[in-house]
Amino acid sequence: MNRTPLPSLVTVLRTLGTYGDRLSPADATPEQLAVVAQAVEEARRLLAVAKGPATTGACPEHPTGPLDPTDGLCLLCRGRRHRARLQAAAIDADLGDVVRTLAEQGETEAVRRHGARAVARAQAAAGRGTHKHPAITRRPYDEELSR
């Protein structure tokens, strides 16, 4: 069910209700009946939309997707465009800038500025990854177990 057209449907139905009080079979004019017919068709159209799936109509690719309340654009498309921009920035990022940001302001700020992918590339190029655990060293009894 799509709740978007319900306020308009309520308004049209209220308008139709007022015609019931004003029209009489003896005094009805063709113009009045044309207005009533138009209101009935509008109510039918709105009811069909309300009975259908919840669509926003703002995005042809995501007709049922959420909209940003500030500008009415599709949030799914916006997220995809944002990820694409971050990916392009990660590819184009100068690793020296990323390494400097890592050293000066830390990993959180570097990810915010350059994106996670660029930070990972910079750390890999610098020979330090995000792996926090020390390397496992061989213990003397490991050799005994492997025999």
C-alpha cells in the first residue's frame, strides 16, 4: 500500500461529499455533473495509486527507494554516486598525501579525507598494514609437534 496519495484522496472525497448536499436531481446542471465526474475520476486514480506498491516516482531505477527529505533525490543513487566518487578519489589519491595525513592526523582523519581504499593502499605501499597482531614466532616445541 502506498500512503503518499492518501491526503489528496481524503481532500477529493471531502469535496465529493459537499456535492451531495448541494446537488439536487431537479437543479443539477451539466457543468456541475462534469465537475463531479472529474472529482470521481481523480478519486479513482488516487485510490488506484494508494492500492499499488509504495512508489516515489522520483527515481526510475529505484521507484520504491527512499528519498532524501532535503532535496527529494533518491538516497540509493546518491549512495552509489558517493561510493563511486570515493573509489575514484582512492585511485587518484597521491599516496604521499595519504601517508602524510596518516602520520600527522591518524588513520581516522586519513580515511575521512582520502577514503578507506586510499588509506589501505598507502599503508600497503609503506609496508605497514592495518594488522594489529604481532607476527607469530616459532616456539621450540613446534618442531617436536611437526615430526
